[in-house]
Amino acid sequence: MVDVLVPLEQEGTEAVVSSWLRRIGDLVQENDPLLELETDKVSVEVPAPTSGRVAEILIEAGQKAVPGSVLARIEAADAAPAHDTAASDAAEDTPAVQPARRDMSSWHSPAVRKALAETGVDPQALQGSGRDGRLTRADVDAAAARLQDEPPAAPVPVPAAGPQLAGRSVAHDAMRLAIARNMLKSVTEAPQVTAVFEADFSAIMAHRNRHKAAFAADGIPLSYTAYIVLAAARAMRSVPQVNSRRHPDRLEIFDQVNIGIGTALGDKGLVVPVIRDVQDLSLRGVAARLQDVTQRARDNRLTPADMRDGTFTISNHGVSGSLLAAPIIINQPQSAILGVGKLEKRVVVREVGGIDTIQIRPMAYVSLTIDHRVLDGHQTNGWLTAFVAALEGWQD
């Protein structure tokens, strides 16, 4: 027997078996998809490690899957039982019976399931053109096109009823459930405190205006987030305790600054791809990596390795319009998370030549939420001071 194992690269997350694509007794080829695992960050297919027959399924759909645990066992092709000649001869004398049609719903890929949900096509009415009779996206699209060509059915009259609250039920998907568990665990275990500063982005805006065309010529968009990421890494030099993870008996402080970028996927939830070794990167290097990970996140092409080993997290919630927020430390056991609000022009007072003046500046609220078991107000405010200074004093 060959064990099918949960991948070890599941840093900081709980994996759940989303669905099985094969059943006990099914024949598989090496690298055929067996099942789907889903965490709060990514959905991945687990392939067959060898060719053979599925002998056992040990973790059913909907159950948690710990990294390294055995999901199933496959009887390798070269270990299949010898052919029983007597049974074969008897079978030849038995009239053939047409097998019942198999329920293929557990075989559907994520793309096919999404297409079925969007179009309302009945999968039982379709003949799959894929391998082993599996439905493909093309099968569903073709069936949906045929349905559109059919005349609509006459509406069925509905008897009048008294006033009632209209609504519909939408089941939580595995990613949303995993996010909920992590959020609840974070706020239950860690006493979290948020400090808020205000940052003047005048220097950043001027620098970006001078250099964004040159970056764009190389195919690299220069966003404000790139400056925020690099300024956060520079602030770690002043207060390295912020770049840490809490353990029951110690605080683990890192020289390597690996920053996770909270990336919203609309109604699908949130993922946090990690930019590694930010302390060694230039602004151009940060901008290039930021473009890569955010694009792959939106294209659903991230792997578990893309979200491992984070030491600090940034939530740039201002891109969706919010002025101020206190993000929760979702990636426990990290010690802190930075929130950056919407950049907007505000009236501020600045001293010029000993005289107070009223000016209009591009300002944003920045917040640092900390695990109070690890950090106090002294380190929190010290880090925010260094972070704001890095933004406001930005130079070429």
C-alpha cells in the first residue's frame, strides 16, 4: 500500500478535505487528482503518488487534515491481486448486467462546480467528454448555451401569501469557515491593542511622481503599497521585537523580514501572500515582487509555499475606501499587524519659520495592532514613530 499524505506546507493554517474526486475501488494513474484540500488561504488538489487502485479513504470530506497525516491508501498497480481464472470462467457464463450510472458529482473540478452553480445546468443530464467520463468546463458551457436557445417556460402562478421576510441562504464555503475559525482563535487567545498615528505622504507622492514612469517602462507598477512595505522593514531596525512570533516559553525575533500582504479576493475571502527578505530589497525589488504575488493571488495561482514563513502582516485597507481600521492579527503567532487607511487631502497645521501655517497635505491614518502579551505601548509607539519617519522623510 502507498500512503497519500497531507502536504507539509500548510504554515499557520488548518486544512480541510473539500471533496474527494475518486472513490474506493477507482483505478488511478500517477499524478491524477485524488481530492481537494482547502485552507483559509488556498485550495489545492492532491495528486495520486502512484498508479493503482484506491483501497482506503481515511479522512472524509469536511474533516480536518493535519499536515503529514494519511488521507488515503492506494494499492499499487504491481500489487494488484492475481487474476482468478475460475471466477473469470464463471463470469463468462453469467449474463452481462448493465452497470448503474455512477454519481460523478464528487469528481467535478473547481472550475466545473463553479460553472454548474452559475448556469444551473443539471450534471446528471450530461455525458462528460473528459477522462473517465468526467465533465469539463466545455461540456457545461455547451449545455448552458443549449438552454439559452430554448424558449422560457411559462411562469407558474404563486398563490398570494401574507407579508413575510424575503431572503435566501448561502452556505459558507471552506475558506470562509477557516477564516472565521482563525479570527475567533486570534481574538480569543491574544489580548490585542491598537495604536493609531497619522502620516504625511507628501514626500512619498513627490518621489512616486518622479519615478513611476521609469518603473512603468520596465513593466513594474509603482504603488504606494511598495513604499509602505519597505518603510515597515526599515522600522524593524528601530524596534526588532515587532518582527517576531510568540511561543509559550519565548519570543522568537527574526532578522529576516518576511511581510505578508493582505489581498482581498472579493466575496471569495482573503489571502496573505508573503514577500520574503524585504530587508535586502530595493524599492524596485519590492514593487516587482508585489506585482507578482498580488496578480497570482487574484488569478488563484498561489501555492501554500507562497504564504509560508511570514513574520509581519500589512493590511492596506485604505485601497477599498476605509479611513481607519484595527485589523486582527490573523496570522498567529505573529506579534503585530499594520493597517493603512485611505490616502486623502486634509487641512493640517505646520510650523514654518516659527509661525503656524495652515496647509493641505496628503494624509493617511496608520495603525499597529499588537499582541499585548508580547509588546507594550513603548515598543508599539516607537515602531510607529520610526515607520512614519521613514515615510515622511523619504529620499531618492
